[in-house]
Amino acid sequence: MSRSSIDFASLLCSRLCHDLLSPVGALNNGIELLADEHDPEMRARCLELLAESARASANKLKFFRLAFGAAGGFGDAVDTREARSAIEGLFGQDRRIQLGWMVSDPAMPKGAMKILLNLALIAGDALVRGGRLDIGAEAGEIVVRAEGPRLVLDPELRTALLGGADPETVTPRAAAAWLVHALATEMGGQVQASDGSDGVLMLGAQIPIEADAAG
């Protein structure tokens, strides 16, 4: 990967800011409405909206801290319960997406965990009208399956996942996909991605056991 670490960090920050803009903007709008509203019922509704926006912001930050940042402590492994909680917070709150969790190991190396989280992010975003998101990992293999009434995977993301994108032209939208490819390549593994044309999207990564154990 020839792109500099600073450039790539900027891409991830841009992606994070884009995803936080909506809930934080809703918080700001809710506060403005609350300041001008005197009807008790409307004030109660404003407070509900503020609580929802605050929860969405916190859930996104928790997820991105694990998927993009250095969360998980100072060790080489991350508790898989943290990852499950982050994914449930990101996709499970509005009940549009039904989640399936098939990860039995209590911990995973940080690199493998970032791959799993970012594949889940990409697959979950592809479920435009909701559906089911299944996440599994075992013995160096990570699999994420998405199925729903409308499945849309941007070709740019698939290209970045499979390593066909020019590092110098990767956009913030494809930052998570390029991160998956870069991490898998660094660990001596490879990434697979279907196109979702049959209504089912399969994303996966195979990582050598030695690299997976080393983190």
C-alpha cells in the first residue's frame, strides 16, 4: 500500500465524520427546537429525539473506535463480546436488521477483529431496506452474509476489498473496504466478495492461522 499513513488516516476520519454528521446534526436541531418549544407534549417528544440521537452518536463512536481506532486495550487480542456489542449497537437498535452472531472464540487478534468489524459495516450498509446480517469467524476464516429485499454494494467498495483499487484514488466511502484489504494482505491472507446480484451478499477473509494467532 503506497498511500501514506497520514493520508489513509484522513480517509478514515472523513468516513467517521460523514457517519456522525446526521445524529449530531439531529442533536443540534433538537436542542434548538427544545429552546423554542413550550408545549409539554412537544418538549417530551423533543427530549425523546435528543435521547435517540445521543444514543446513535455514542453507538457509532463505539463501533468506529473498535473498527478504525486502537480500542481493545494494550494487548494483541480483543474480546469478541466487545465486537458483538458494537455491531448490535450500530445495526440492531432500529430493528431493521436482524443479527446473527456465530463467533465462538472469546477473543480475536486486533487485525482480524478489525477485518470482521469492517466487513460487517460494509455488509450492513448494503442492506438498504433492512434484512439479515450473519457474522461468523473460526480458525482464521471470517464470513459475513447479508440478505434483504434490496441489496446494494457499491462497485467501488467491492473493487477496494479485492485489491483492485488504486490506493491514490481511494475515497472516504471505500476507506473501510481498503482497510480490510490492507490488513488481510499484511497478515498473508486474502479477501473474497460476491456481487450480491442474487440477493445474497457474501464477504469473507481467510487469514493464515500463524498470522491470526500472532495478531
